[in-house]
Amino acid sequence: MVRDGRPPADAIRNYAGHGLAAITAAHARSLNQAVARDPQPEEPAHGVVYGRKKSGGVGGKLRDGATWVVTPLQSEIG
């Protein structure tokens, strides 16, 4: 998105009321997860985190390592 000059909110333009959080690939990999680009027709910058199940502590650690880029409230405003 940065390379294309698109603002982060553009990733959720069709999802009013939703937010956007980010994690680094390094953080996901540190939890034995893999990351890959996963372009979708509606979002060419889409990515995916895959690996063992996110149950147990993995999901929480991913969450704890995330930062809000666009909070849900911001996306409702504009």
C-alpha cells in the first residue's frame, strides 16, 4: 500500500465500522507462523498468516503484538 501511495484506511474501505491492525512478519514468524502475500481482487495488498492453529497462546500473542492502524471508531467517522 505504501508503494502504491494508498492510505491504510483504503484497505477497509468496504467494511464500515471495522478497524485495521498490523503485525510484523517477524513477530508472526517468531511464533512459528508463516506469512505470505495473498492478493485479492478487492485488495491487492492482502496478506495471510498461516501455520499451526492460532488457539492457545499463539492468537493472544499475535494480538498483543499488533498495533491499531485504523481504529474501528476512525473508520466510522471517515
